Amino acid sequence: MKDIHKSVIALSLLGLSLSSHAGIANGKVKVLKLDVQNKILMVRVMNDQGQSGLSEPPSCATWHHHLAVKYTGTEEQKALMTLLTTAQASSANVRIVGKNTCVAGTNAEEIMDVELSVR
């Protein structure tokens, strides 16, 4: 059966160029957490083998969630939260590209770009 993309949504938080050392996560959203006190949205992506879907993260990325963004409630951040919630609820695959830097005060790589694929 031919795979047909019903929807591809890309959200770029910042138009920064990719570094060859930035982490890239491919897989399904397994954990999505909004830390209200510290204003951080965190996500963990797992591949089909149940392993972390994040490849080549920067050395600062050692948290269980691996990818994060400071969450202050901007329209872009709300769109990101909606996209990740949708991906998790529908078991859709996502591709998240990191900035090659960690969110200040965390050990999680900052999210630069997210793509959701529904087949």
C-alpha cells in the first residue's frame, strides 16, 4: 500500500541554520510535559524499537526528556504544544530538530523545528 501523507505541518520556532551537531529526534511522542513552575515544555521521542529517537544531541542534553523549549505562552509555543499533543494522541511520527544548545537551566536541547507526519 502506498504511503500517502495526509498532512505535513512544519513549525519553525526560529530561522537559525542547522548545525551538524544538533540533535534530531524521529519517532513518536512518548512523554510531553509542561513544567508550569519553571515554564518549560519538555518532550521525549521514542523510535520504533523503544529507544530514544534523538540522535547526536549536544553534550548538555542529558535529561530524560531530551528536547525542550521555554514556555511563555506565545502563539508559536501554543501551536507547538498543539502539534505535539496531536502527535501524541494520534501516535503520529514527528521529526524534531534541536538548536544545538540547551534551554537555560536545563539539560535538554532547545527545540528549533518540528514536523508532524500523518499517514
